[in-house]
Amino acid sequence: MHSLAFLVALSLAAPPAAAPAVDGNAAFERLKKLEGSWKTDAKDGPVQYVTLRLVGAGTSVLETNTAADRTTVTSATLYSFEGTRLVATHHGSGGTSRLELSGSDATTLKFDGSAKDARVAALVLTVKANKLRQDFTTREGGREVKKVLDLLSEYVDTLK
């Protein structure tokens, strides 16, 4: 009987099973396939353009966001590795935010920020066919605000 009580106590004291690790390499390979030019349909405001390019000899993906003039970069995000962790470093009008890959499946990449003072708290990229959706959670005036950017591929590079 004592051994049964010991086993029960031991199982209750054991730490919970760790969440499965997110495969940053597989997520980065999917991210690289988004390379190209994207634009909004301007239904919910002025046209915005997003360009994703491989940089650093293919070790990082740089995303730039421009307004309709296509010359002024309004924000930039660099997706790269810090050790084995895939991170997104977002630079925008609210400063710099660092987010880390927290989830990934066949169509979605989810990044979460850890710093409570960062402007961007979360970013979810969802890809379906030639559409890319960016769901941002930003911090504004002490509260979290959801923003969505629906993008269409401007062209398809058939050589990839």
C-alpha cells in the first residue's frame, strides 16, 4: 500500500509534459516560399504593398511594407534564426518588437512577443493559394488591438 501511495505522490509531483517543440526549420522553408510581391485589395483603405525577399545568402527573409507610392518603407520585419529559434524582428512606427515562432502547421505560422512593452504582441501569417493574411495584435494605449492585412500575390514566379 505504501508503494501505491508513493507512486501516486510521485506522479502528482512530476512536472507536466513539455509542449512539443515547434520545427523552426520547416516553418522557415514555408516562409521562404512566400518570396515575392504582395498587395492589398484596397477595400479597407489605401493600397499597401508587401515584399518578401531572401537576404543574407538565404539565411533570413526580409519583409518590407510600403504605401501606394512603393518608395517609402513604412515597416520592415526580418525573419531569422537566433540559435535554433525562428524569430521575427519587426521595425515600425512604434519601435522594434521581437517575436518568436510559437506555432506552425501547413498553412499558418504564429509568432508571439514576450516583452510587455513591445508594440507588436503577436503576428499570425496564414497562406491559402495566392493569398497571404497577416493578423497583428498591437499594443496601443495600454490595450491590445487586432489588425488584419489581406494580401494577394502580385505575380506567380513559375520558375520556383
